[in-house]
Amino acid sequence: MARKKIREYDSKRLLKQHLKRLASIDLALHSAQVTQDTDFDALADKEPWLNSTRLVVKPDMLFGKRGKSGLVALNLDLAGVEAFVKERLGREVEMDGTKAPITTFIVEPFIPHDSEFYLSLVSHRLGVEISFSECGGIEIEENWEKVKTVFVPTEQPLTAETCAPLIATLPLEIRGKIETFIRGVFSVFQDLDFSLIEMNPFTLVNGEPYPLDMRGELDDTALFKNFQKWGNVEFPVPFGRVMTPAEESIHKMDEKTGASLKLTILNPKGRIWTMVAGGGASVIYADTVGDLGYAHELGNYAEYSGAPSEEETLHYARALIDCVTANPDGRRRALLIGGGIANFTDVAATFNGIIRALREKESQLKAAKVHIFVRRGGPNYQKGLERMRTLGRDIGIPIEVFGPEASMTGICRNAIDYIRVAA
């Protein structure tokens, strides 16, 4: 399971849509998302309730304690929301020692309320842990002893009997409504492969449950079966992590493909770079460079897997090579290409996009004094490696090629030995 955080806007959108489908609960829930690109007039046309109710606005940036940090504005009209957002959009804030700009807000109706409840569902290896408290809100941590918890084993339903301990101390007039709500949320949690849902708090509006603050995480390995249910869900990077243009480009590609394309820049001035097939192999390469005492020269973490197409691999390699060759300084650089021994991937086919990118970037590679080390095994690997050797001869760039007879850790040492030589 890969737990990926999603924005509050998406959490509430999915809950509202699928509670109605799965549990016939029609939440009177409205929300709108605001970013740098938002046109407030167009947003009001799309969401007419923005002009007919008092509003709440807050950052939607995957961090909590927004109220305690003075980042929540209550009881505004739409003009007040627009002013609040424009004053803070792009402003850098510090949360738990991490600084980053605010880029996204969520706008919702202002809901005066008296009661605040807490609800969370968390996926574990053997089932789901459900916690509930009638003392929710910003002081939940100080009242944690009042939280009640039950455990539902994997593939078991949440029955009335299992739910009973959570709501046993509630007044009778609301007990049934909250039980129905909790069981409905559990159905959504299971059906959409959530790994976490937390509402702190939810309240009652005209006797009906209403989430005020909510956060969610999805198991993104279940995308293949949920892409229609999830819709255009976003998996933002954690707060404080501002992506470079290259990282942003690869991130957008990764969201649109069934393959896995990852790129994280560690040191833009690093002299050892990797373009590795397979998540396990990519970790081995990075760890080995660190173990050999050259973590400070490691430019990136990169991984491509899941049989990306030739065009996807081409665009991926272009973006990475641009990072490898940026700002030549006369010192040697090394690029490690390849991975472990593939089981099913046609090695020659996956190399096609990389070879095209290397040909395109010939002058950049030469200017940056890049030496390429290739190591790969698996179906059709001999043909793929021979194409790499031929490429080196054709474009006049040193490319050392190894098959499965060489170790992954060994070529990391070769790369280090290369950059250690004075230019």
C-alpha cells in the first residue's frame, strides 16, 4: 500500500459523491478550490452558493492546525474571501519548522455550530481502526482519553454491534443518525481504497452530520481500479517541498501514465546522476553512492518502471539529462543508466527513448563532460546494450556498458572513480 495524501477539497468531493451512491446519504456539503489561476467571477458562476451564504476560507496544503495558526477566516462574503486569498496567496509560511508558500485554498459555507465530533478511519495490515469522540475540534489532543476505538478485520462489515461502543454515550436522539453516518463513511473508505479518513471536527446541521474539517489519504496502488471513482484527484507533494520545473514535468507525466516515473533533485550541482529502472534498483544505486562516501555528489533520485512507452521514456530522459548537464563548470560528471535484471520488460525497447534523448543532447553532454555507465539485464538485454555501445561510438561520448555479469554497486564505484580524476 502507498498512502498518498489528498487535498481536503478532494476528500470532501469524494465523500459527498460516494456517500450518496453507497449509503443514500445526501450531504449538504459545498466546497470550492482557489489557486493562483482562479477567476472569482467564473468561480461564482459555477458555484452560485458562493454569493448566497457566508463563507469560510483556509489553506488546503496538507498541514493541520490552521485555526491555531491564524490561517482560517470565518463569516466572510465572497469579496472578503477574495481579499483574504490575494493577501496570502504565494506568501511563505512556517509550519512545524517547514517553510513554503501557500498555493491552494478551500472555500466553504460558514456553519455556526455548538457540537463538535471527531471521527477517524485508518487502514492497518489486518483491518481498519475506527475512532470516535463527542469532544472533537482543536482541543482533541488534550481530550484524547475520551476517544473510543473499535477494530474491523479485513473484509468484514461494520455492523451495528461493532459500532455500538463508539456511540454508546451519545444522546438517543442523535445516536442512530451518527451510527448511520459512521457506517456510511466506512463503506466509502472501503470502496474507494482510502487508507485514512479523519474528520476533526464534524458537526450536526439540522440533525444531519456535516464534516467541517477533513483530511484523507488514498492507496494510490489502487488507481487502476478506481480511476473513474476518484475522478481528477490530485496527489500534491508534501508541504515544504517545492518542485523544480523538471520535477514538476515528471510529476505531471507520472499522474497520467500507468507506468511509474519519479524524479527528485537532491543536489543540482551534483556530479553523479542516476536514471534507473525499478524502484528497488534505484534505491540500491542511491544508497551505494552514499555508502561509498559520495552522497554529497548525488544529484538526484530517479526511477522509471512499469513499462513506460518509448515517448514517455524519451520525455523523461530529456528532462533528466537537462538537469545532469546544467551549468557546466569544467568538472567531470557521471550518469548511471540501467537497473537490475528485468523479468518481463524488453530492455532493448525501453532503451529506445533514452537513446533518442542522448542523441538529441549530445552537445550538452559533451560540454558537461558526462561519462555514461550502463548496466542492465533481462529480456533482449544483449540487443539493448549493443545499441548503447553503438550510440557511444556514433556521438563520441564515453559509454561503458555492462550486463548482468557486473554488479549494480560495482558501476557506482566506477562512476565515483571517474569524477575523482581531475578535469
